[in-house]
Amino acid sequence: MTDGLDPALIAKLACPVTRTPLRWDAERSELVSEAAGLAFPVRDGVPVLVVREARAIENE
């Protein structure tokens, strides 16, 4: 497990906007889409891949 999120699951997930791979940010418990500039929350171990729930990221 990767801080509560299975690496195999992360490998299968894609950004709902760009369909590109997501990067796990363990510090913030988010899945990050560099291509879309969005970070999707993970709540209770469940990725929330809903655009309106994502936060915009800047080059962090």
C-alpha cells in the first residue's frame, strides 16, 4: 500500500480531463494530473475523480 492507496489502483487510474496518468502525492493525499493542472482528493481511501472536487495546482 502507498499510504492507504494501492499502487496497482493508481497505475490503472487516469485523469478524467486529459486521460493521462495520475501521480500520487502522499503528503497531501491527492492524485495529481500535471497535464490538467488539477489535484484530485482521496477520501477514506477512495479517489474522487470529479473535476468540481479537484483543486487547481500551480507548478508545485
